[in-house]
Amino acid sequence: MTSVKRQNKRNISEISISFLDVISCGFGAIVLLLLIAKTVDSSFSQTEKDPTLSSIPIIQKKLFEIRGEINVLKETLRYKEVRLQNAREKIASLEQEIIESQQKNSVFADEQTKLALAQQNLTDEMRRLIRIEKKSKKDAIGGIPVDSEYIIFIIDTSGSMSNFAWTRVKKEMINILNIYPQVKGIQVMNDMGDYMFSSFNKKWIPDTPARRKAILNRLATWAPFSNSSPVEGIQKAIKQFYTSKNKISLYVFGDDFTGGSIGQVLKATDKINKLQGADRLVRIHTIGFPVHFKVEGGNLQTATRFSALMRELSYDNNGTFIGLTGLE
């Protein structure tokens, strides 16, 4: 029995020790949890008090301000790029204007040179006419022999003549008719041989005051097609009107020559207007109108060719070349 009691007492003692161990462990765990909780609270408290976190709104505000300034700078840059492009285009336009001005000046200089050459040719022609006048044994008025009994006008009816020289053409016709107070016959055709009056085709127009007036009146509206080459008119006039009994003078009016070779024209005229000897069938007088030297954009090349052709044509055919200096 005593043994049983001892055994029971031992068991109770072991249970008491185990219970104390459990309580001790639980208490230790509670203490440990309190320590951990305090540490975490302390960490959170330190985080909330970190000055870096309090400066974040300021940094964000600065960032927004910087972005705004960048946008403003971008807009300013785009505006300056547009102005730069406009300036470049303006410079390019001015450079083009300078080039065009230089080209115009070059063309003007060339035209001035050609004009000086043409004026020199006219001066040479005037000197030649003076020599001819001194040597001439024929009665002449204004340097033009007036021994002919028939006169034929061959007039360039091209646009340049009819638009700019027609008033002067009429004036020169009156002057020529005045130095021939009375002739046996008159005829008028254009440079291609088309008659002013079809009713007098291949026939002379009788010289009367009424006929002269009719010629001048018809001239105002007379404008048949013209190729600015008097070759056809000259050849037709000689073939259709020359006879050995008639003294004929041709008066060729024009402002330019657009035909082929000048030499070929002279040869063709020489062939039809020359007898076996040195005599000529008809006189050929030529009058040059300075349309292309007076009108802006005139063709100085064809005008100079006309001057050269008419000078040689009149010289070879016992006539006179008169180069007018104005259109009024």
C-alpha cells in the first residue's frame, strides 16, 4: 500500500512539473510576441517619420513644372523652325529673282549690241547714198530717181507692219505719189503678190486723183496674208508688168525678212530683172520701217536681215534704200 501511495505521489509530481513547463512556455511566448509587436510598431513609426516621404509631393510638383517648361520650349522650337523655313524660301525666291534679272540684263545687252550694229549699217547706207547722189546723173527727189512712168507698191502686210507701222506706210505712200505728180499707171500688191484691187489683176490702175484716193482709203483695211518675204511680189511684178517700152519703179515696203538665204533672193531677182547686158528691167527702191527696233520684244535678227537684203537689192537694181528712223 505504501508502495502504491508512492507511485501516485510520483505521478502527481510529474504532472505538476509538466504543467509548469507549459505555463512557462506560454508566458515566454507571450513575452516574445510583445517584443515583436513593439519592434514592428517602432519600425512603422520610423517609416512615417521619414523626411523623404514628406518631400514626394514637392518633387512631383517640380516634375510637372519641368514638363510644362519642356512643352513650352517644344512649341517655341516649332515656331522658330517655321520661321526658319519661311526665311529659307524667301532667300530662294530672292536668288531666283536675281538670276532672272541677270538673264534679262544679258538679253538687254545683246539687244543693245544688235541695235548698235543695225544703226551702224544704216549709217553706212546713208554714206553710200551720199556717194550715189553725187555720182547720179539722173534727176532725183530726196535721193530717189523719178524718171519712171509706172510705179508699183509692194507692201509687207504682216501683223507687225499692220499693227505698228500702218500710219507711217500711208504717209510714205502719199510722199511717193507726190513726187510723181502724173504717171501712166499705178499698181499695189502685197509682198506675196496679192493685188489690192482684184479688178485690176495684171492691169495698170489709171492715175487719177480719184484712183489715188481710193488706193489710200483701201489701204486702211487691207490686210491679206503675208510671209514677210518680198521675193514673190517682186518676181510677180516684173513678170506681169515689164515691157521694153515701160519705165517701171518698184517700191518695196517692209520691216523684217523671214525667208531663206539672202544670197539666193539676190540671185533670183538678178536673174529675172537683168538683160543680157548690165541694164535692169525695172528699178527697185526699198523702204525699211524700224518696227522691231521700236517695239518691245521686236525680232532684231529678222529686222537686220531685212536691212541687209533691201540695201543690196536696191543697190543691184539701180534703186535706193531708205531706212526710216521712226514710225510716226
